[in-house]
Amino acid sequence: MRLTKTDKEAFVHAVMQDVPEVDYKDQARKKAHAALDAQLPKEVQAFVKKCPGWLNEDFTHLPGNLGVVCAVRPLGGFRPYHIRDTMPELWEELKVLADVDTAQSSRRAALKSSVMGVINACNTLKQAKERLPEFEKYLPADRDGNVTAGLPVANVVADLVKLGWPKSANETVEA
């Protein structure tokens, strides 16, 4: 059986799913959120726990590719780099997490590229099984020459017609 591009991409995805990954972004968001919440008066902290979503939230940036964190904002809101400007110790801790996250992402990207190179060298399932016996559980099942077997089949046109497709030029859609 010939391996299709989809087979190879699914193989790489399956292999990469089994490579452990630490969620540094989540760790950073939790740490930043806790620090921002700790700045609030005790009464406000209790109210936020009792009635989540009732107070306006604002975002502030985290270092590197860690993204942003959204927390209950003080009067006037956060500046984009509120943590960097008001909590330098926390910012340094988050920078370490950002550096570790970036390094992990780079290693995973290089590994993914290597795995893709290995499977791209195989044209058939037989070749892949011979060359990559330790990865056999990630390879697709033999389709016995029937490339379309197992693919989801749906009558898309019939579904579109049920929903009024094609819309005529003078017809408007009501919400």
C-alpha cells in the first residue's frame, strides 16, 4: 500500500503526541494570575471567588511567547506590561519559564522535522515497517489497495440544499 501525504502527517502527529511536553504557558498564567489576584483587597478577592465573572477583567502581557493573562483589574485597568513594570521579581521568574518554553518548542520542532524526514523516505507501508519497526504502532492499517476505505463520506450537497443552498441573488438571510 502506498503511503499518502495524509498517512505520513497522521504518523508524525501520532508520534509527537507520545513525546512528553510540559505546559509552561499554563504554569506562567497561573503564577501571574495568582500574583495579580493577590494585589486585590481581601474583600474583592472573596467577592471574585464567590461571584466569578461579575467584575471587569483586563489583560497584561507575559514575557516571550507565553501570551497574556486576564485578571480582575484595578481601577484604571492594567497597562500592557503591568507585571514587568510593577512586579520585576515575578517578571524574571516568568522570563525563565518563557526561555524554557521556547527551548522546548525548538526541540519539538526539530524532532517533528526529523520524524517527517524519516517517514517521507518511505513510499509504501511495507518500506515503513521494514525501516521503522519500532514505530509500527503509529503506521496506518493496510487498506488492501482501497485508498478511500475508512474515509468519512457525507453527502455535502444534500446537506447544503437542505439549508437553502444555493441562495438566490435577491434572497436575504434572516437571523
